[in-house]
Amino acid sequence: MAIERTAHPYIVRDSAIYGGEPIIEGTRTGVRHIILLFQSGQDPEEIANSQQITLAQVYDAISYFYDNEAEITHYISNESWGAS
């Protein structure tokens, strides 16, 4: 299991989880999932509570998305949730 750090403090890639898509470190919560919730109208506090992660982790996922929008949009478009 290879964990790769990113420039974002709470975001990592784990080749064993979702094929290496960016996730919140220590969880199986993908950045893609956070963004889908955010884009559906949930506010960051709701997302943090429903996903049992910190508000800082939610904001870091949102920041990662804005720094890597094409990548996350690609994952959302391909809907490859089953890859792990």
C-alpha cells in the first residue's frame, strides 16, 4: 500500500483506495465525494458532520479541488467509485 502525500495537508493518495484517487488522510472519503456534496448545496459544516471529518479537512478537499479541478472533474465524469 503506497501512500502519496500531496501539497494539501489532509489530502493523500493511497493506491489501495479508489485506485489512488485523492482522499482525506486516514479515511476512505474521496475528494470527489466531498465536492459532489458541496456542489449539491451542502455547506462545509454539514459535510463535516455527515462524513465524520473535521471542517479543516472539508475545506482542504475543496481547496484541492480548486487547485486540481480538471482531475477531480475527470473522476466525477467517469464515476469509477467501484475502483479500489
